[in-house]
Amino acid sequence: MSGSRSFERHRPHPWHGLPVGPDPPALVHAFIEITPFDLIKYEVDKASGYLKVDRPQRTSALPPSLYGFVPRTYCGPAVSALMPGTRAGDGDPLDICVVSERPIQRAEVLLDARVIGGLPMRDADEADDKIIAVLATDPIWSGVADITELPAPLLDRLRHYFLTYKHLPEDPQPVELGATYGREHAHAVIRAAIDDYRRAFDPDSER
């Protein structure tokens, strides 16, 4: 039987046990929690690493892309410093939306994502950036280098989703979205999230 003899004998934790990606910040791993077909909010359980049901979505909004996080990143003070008006990062791994031409219907998958931009989202005065990327092997989208090359209606859907997925008619708007940013700033956010992770979870690496 042929194949690699290098493998994990035990399932690694998707946040802490997987590498950031093949060539960060340009090419990163994305661990997918939610697909465009989900009316349930799934999240990785931070203790076990298994996918859990966080809550059924209370609105009718469906995510317009794959949605997950970049392993070994953390939204802390360095990420917050890149978003004026925030007091902290949200304390979670860095969120990422991945555009794919073919429907991917399974969550809890790992893929390579080419970073092209992002959305600065402020939630309760915390930085909660949404990195936007394309599936690195996608035959349609893999050639996109910057968010300005995506169709405007797709960006409108992403913005509308994040403005409405928590918003009930009788409640005040809980989040704010700033102007979409391009690839270079997205790279800076990823570098900051990697630095925040090292300080929070691997402080000896700074020595």
C-alpha cells in the first residue's frame, strides 16, 4: 500500500492542533463550521474540538458562503488595534468566509483558502473580523486576487448576512460593519491574529 507514513494517531484539535496553513497569511487553512445551507449555528466546542450545536438561527438569514475559522489564530489586542473604536478582540479564532463555485454541503471539513479581503465587524465594541477568501483549488474563483474582483452582489449578500443574522425586528442592531477591506489589510489582520494566539496560548514561542 502506497501513501504517506506521516499521520496523526489521534484527532488533533481543529483550533489548536492544526497548522495555520500552507503559506500564511496569503494561503491559510479554513476549518468549516457552517455551510450555505445551515439554519443552525454550529461552533467548535473549545474544550473537546468537536462540532456542537450553538443555537438554531432565530432569523431567516442563510450564510452565502462557507464559514469557519483559521486554526491557531486568536482575536485579541493586536486584532483590536487594527479596528478603531473597539476595546478588545472577541476572544475567538479568526472567522473566515470561503467562496466556492461548487456547493460544499458538509461542515467540519478542512480546506485551503486564498485570502482576498475582509469585513471589519464590531460586535458589542469587540473586533470580530470576517476574512474573505476563495477556495484555493476552485476552477472559477481561484484566480481572484483581491476582493474588488468579486461580483458586487456577492459582497452585498455577505454584508447583508452579517448585518441581519442576529438582528430581530424588535431589537436594536447588535453589530456594525465598516467598509470592506482588501487583501493587504486582510493579511495584516491574520498576522495580528497569529501574534495574539502566540501570546495567549504559546507564550514561550516569543522568547
